[in-house]
Amino acid sequence: MTGTKPLSSFDLPCPVEQLAIFLDFDGTLADIVDHPDDVHLPGEMIEALDMLAKRTSGALAIVTGRPIEQIDRLLSPLVLPVAGVHGMARRAFDGKLHTADHDPSVFAEVQARMTHLHTEHADTMIEIKPGSIAFHYRRRPDLSETVAELVHEALGDLDGIDILHGKMVVEVKTGHANKGSAIRAFMEEPPFADRVAVFAGDDVTDEFGFQAVAEIGGVAIKIGSGETRAKLRTDTPAEFRDWLAATARDLA
């Protein structure tokens, strides 16, 4: 769906205190960089997140492809509820960790094959996460047209996997959780329950989350271009950060 409206024209559907806020990280809160370890979030954005978390009584969560421990490091000293690895691991508001089932033997086979694929293509990297392997090719844009075929050829005979195509990355999960199922799980628990859900994301993997919030009467915000289920859009992470920071300042 392409009928999106600019975020700048959006008025919140209810007071901030009644929202459940879900935010992707890379490409939404933080700019996309060549290497995942090089990402940085400005300190004022961490302060804005802290303000929004307090005003929503803790109903603010990060929903990301990154592992939970990476988000904790990037947001330190702030600690938030997080759904990591596209929902494969989820830390609830009460600190309880929920993990999706996956087959360790399938994961080991995926890791072996993805490692082989990585070694065959210089300047790529693989990122090993709990239950998932990400193949990054941001430094090899020439692979953009062929990477899907390469990965599917390498793994096409395996059962029980999900292959996700993102911005210059292909991720292979050995479980069937996604960002939408993670948001739905949060919304069944305090302090998220009985609130209006808002989810912002930038990539095709965020479409699961956009669909989920739409189905429960929430608001989806797309950062960047491309086909989307989201009804709202802004062009860049910097513009979204400005909007989020302004929302937090209004509260202050």
C-alpha cells in the first residue's frame, strides 16, 4: 500500500500516557551504517526515550533484529523492554525473558552453510544471533541482485527456517516468531495492555509489526521509501528522531 500520509501532519490519537510505543532500532532510531558495531544513538535521543517511557508508565519497547544485549549496550544506562532477533527473544516489562522454540541442529546447519557462503564472497559478514544468522553485504552492493538466489540455493532444502530480506542483509531464522507476534505478546501484558499501539520501522521485516498494530487499531509509521502497510511516513531516521524528541519535549 502506498497511500501514506506525512508524519509531520499527524496528531496523536490519544494522550501520550495512553500509548504503547514500539520502535525499531537500525534505520529508525539510528542511522544505517556500514557495520552493525559502528552504530551510534545521540545522547539526547536516549533522554527522549527515557522521558517517553516514564510518561507511558513503561509502555515503550524496542522491537529489533538485534540481540537484546546489544540494545542494552547502545541505550545504556536506559533499560527498556526489548524484542530482539525479530521476536525470537523478548524481555517483558517485568524482566522475564521469553524465547521462541528453534531446532539447534537446524541452526547449526544454517550456520555452517552461511559461513561457507560468507567465505566465498569477500567483504561480506555473518552475524550470529540466538536462533538466527544474518548475512550482511552492505560493502558488496554488487550482490544486491543475486544475494536472494545465493541464500535460497544454499538453504532451500532445509525445513523450519524463515528467510528475511532487509536492507543489505539477509537473515535466516530457525524459528517462526516475528516483530508482529512480539508486539502482540507485549500488548497482552501490563503496562502495554489496553493502550493504543504505535510502531515505527523502516524495513520490510517491520511490515509484520505494521500489520499487527493495524489489526489491533494502532498506528504504523514507515521511515523511508518503499511499499508499506503503514499509514504514516517520514523520509529519514533523523526526521523521525526530531519528531520523537519534539513529542518528548512537549511532555516536559
